[in-house]
Amino acid sequence: MKPTPLYVEVVKCPLDNAETVEDIENYSFPNPYAPGRFEKAIKDYFVSDGAVVPLIDDFIEIGVNVYSPIQPNVAGSDPKELKNKFGDRICFFGGIDQYSLLPSGDVDKISQEIRQRIQILGKDRGYLLAPAHILQADVSTRIVKEMTKAAFKYGNY
């Protein structure tokens, strides 16, 4: 039997520019699974910056399987709360602070954050370890290697 290819659609959230909680609460999220939109079932990887945690239930309802990024410095993005509330229904991506922690070069703190994220978000699976966003130019190759070492050290399921 030939395996079915996995199709991933990256959906960019229009709420990246939301300025108030009301902007988020009053947004009617479109259903990408409307009849006829796709011929095959797909698994979505959803990308949205900012404090959109109030919408995660909506993301799940429309079939999103991976939410990205988990931003450690954004309101509502506490890893324990996210895992407890949504962790049995959606996979999380990100969570490692790329704004101050990674550029700091502090290998011990970076390793500790990776261990904590894996312990919390990776409990019972459902976590893709990554920086909250992209690796910035101020993150050295040495730090990327150290992140990889920590991921292998703490990330075995």
C-alpha cells in the first residue's frame, strides 16, 4: 500500500496586527474545511504571532494540528497553561526565547529552557522544539549546536 502524502498548509493569521482583545474576540475565523475546498484531508500547521491564545479552540475546531509559535514572552503563552488546556488536542511548535536568551549565548540557561519546554510541552508528546520564531543573525552557530545537543539530551520520548 502506497503511503498517502502529507499536505501541510501554512495559514497566516490576519490577527497579527490586532491591537485589542476585542479585535481578537470579535474575529470570525474562516473555516478552511468548507465543502469543496480540498479534495484530500490535510493536516495544518498554523502560524500566528502575538497573543492569540483565546483563538486556539477555534484553530482546533477547524482542524489545525500544529500551533506555532509558542512565544514565551507573550501574554497567555505560559507553557504549563497551554499544555494543560490544549495539549491533548493540538501540537505545539517553538517556545525557546530567540529575542534575549539565544543571543545571550548562555549555554546553561538555554539548555535549562530546552529541558523545561520538553518536560512541559513534550509530556505525552505533542511538541516540536524550536525557537519561538526564526534564529536571528545574533545567534551563533555554536549556540545552534548546543541547542541541538540539549534537544537530543532531553528530548527522547
